Amino acid sequence: MSTAAAIFAVSCTDVRTSEAGTLQQEQELNRFLQEVEKRAVRIAAISIRDQDEALDLVQNAMIKLAQKYADRGIDEWTPLFYRILQNGVRDWHRRQAVRNRVMVFFRRESAEEDNYDAIAAAPDPAGRAPDEQLQNYEAMQTLELAIHGLPARQREAFMLRAFEGLNVADTATAMGCGEGSVKTHYSRAVHSLRERLGEHWQ
Amino acid sequence: MNKHDEQADAAKDELLVSKAKSLFDDSVDSIDAATQSRLNRARQKALAKSRRSGLGIPMQWLPAAGLATAVALAVVMWNGAGDSAIDAEMLQPIATAQVGDFEILMNDDSLDMLQDLEFYSWVEIDEASDIESDVDANVG
């Protein structure tokens, strides 16, 4: 019985070590998601112009990352998370396109775009002077509209590179394309934004 | 486009990206409490699902855990089989005695003896003492 007891003890030690590792991994994942979630929801909201849907997309991305890729290295989480999120955004646009076609067929206009209330979707004040806040808000609205008007791939490349600060390699992983494509999309996006936003942005 | 123009162009790009980043960060900092609360709930939900899907054991440890369990089970069964052999030897007289008792109970002839157990035990002790006294006499 001593052999069995020894094996049982080793198994218990393994389980305890495994539990400690899992707890540490969970804490790291929690920290990562906490760091990324706000920027992710803003990026998704700019892409689809719908705050509630953006929150759902971010939640789905969090769940998929936690379920499928939690055991990957921490440095892999950011590109993987944004890849899942960007796939969600693309699927959302596809579903939206189908829904719009159906609505047109039934002669019912989808008023979702018209109902988008920029004031209601505006972020709450964070202790800045009202005029400064208003100025920033208006500038951000202009920027959001300009970004939203970009082709999808340019929009993705711009937000991942400029807002999230991903390098070219991680952006390529997140977008599921080559690094050369990322550079091209990003460069075109910046030039296009400069044209759209006009001289007062330069 | 000469080199000077290229540099000016790159500077303008950099300025735009920098301003856009600053506005974006500002909007992130201004996210309202309701959205933050929803994000927090979403995060907790994701972590709970991760816990459930992982069952507390990382996937790469599952084959090792399975092998350890199988080995432990085999050892316990092996040792258990040895113990049962010993137990059988030890239990054999008890089982025999129980069968004997059963036979006595089922045999009508022996029921009288069971009723006078005290008498028979006295006879047995008396016979034993007689034997001992005979032995002492012979030795003496």
C-alpha cells in the first residue's frame, strides 16, 4: 500500500501544483482582459457604430480567448484577441448586409443607422472642463466618422496600429494577412484620413 | 516628390496618428460606469467559462494525469488482491465454525445438547482436570 500512497501523494502534489498554475494563469488572463477591454470596446464601437453590439462582440472575444487560447503564451494573447474580435466585426457586417437586403426587400427601412444617437453614445465626462470635453468629443466624432468611412481592412489596420499600438507582425496575425498587406493598408488609411479630415488636422 | 516633401509628408502622417491616438485614449478614459460594469461582468463570465472548460487541469497535463490515475488504480487493485488472499486464510476457521454452528442448529439430535451447554462445559472442564491429575500421578 505504501507504493499506492506514494503515487497518491505525488498525484495530490501534481494537482496542487496544477491548481496553483491555473490560478496564476487565470489572474494573468484577468489582468490582460482588464487592460484591453476598454480599448477593444471603443475599437469595436467605431467599427460597427453600435455600443451594445460592440459590447457583445467584446464579450464573445473574451470568452473565446479564455476557452481556446488561455494556455497560450501571454505575448500571443493580444493578436489572438484582436483576431477574434475582428472576425466578430466582419461577421457582424456580413449579417448586417444580409439584414439590410431583407429589409429593403420588404420595403422596411432599417433605421438603425439613422437612429444612432451620437449624444447618447457619447462617453461620460471624466473630470475635464466642459468646453475641452466638447471639443474632444466633436473631434472624436469627426475622426470616428472618417475611420468608419474607410474600407474595412484599412480601418482594421489603422485602429490596431494607431490605437492599440500593435506592431506590424502582431497586426498581421490579428488581421490574418501578411505584414506587407498591413503596411499597405495602414499607409493608405493614414493618407485617406488626412484627405478626409482636412487641413485643420494637419 | 523630393526628399524634403517626403519628410514633411511623413511628419504630417505622424501628427495625424498622434492626434488620433490622443483623442482615442481620451474617449477610452471617458467610458461611462455602465459600460465599465458590463465589461467587468463580461470578463468574469469569460473567466468562469475558462474555469469550466479547463476543469482546473491544463490540457497538456491530461494524458499524464490519466496515466497516473491508471497506475494508482492498478497498484491499489494489486495490493487489494493480496490482502483478500490473506483475509481468506484468516477467515476460513470462522467460516468453518459458522458452517458447524449452522449444522448443529439444523440437526434435531443436537438440540438437547444446546439446552444443557453449562453441563457439557462442566463435564469438559472436569475431564480436563482428571487428565491433569492422572498425568501428575504418573509423573509423581
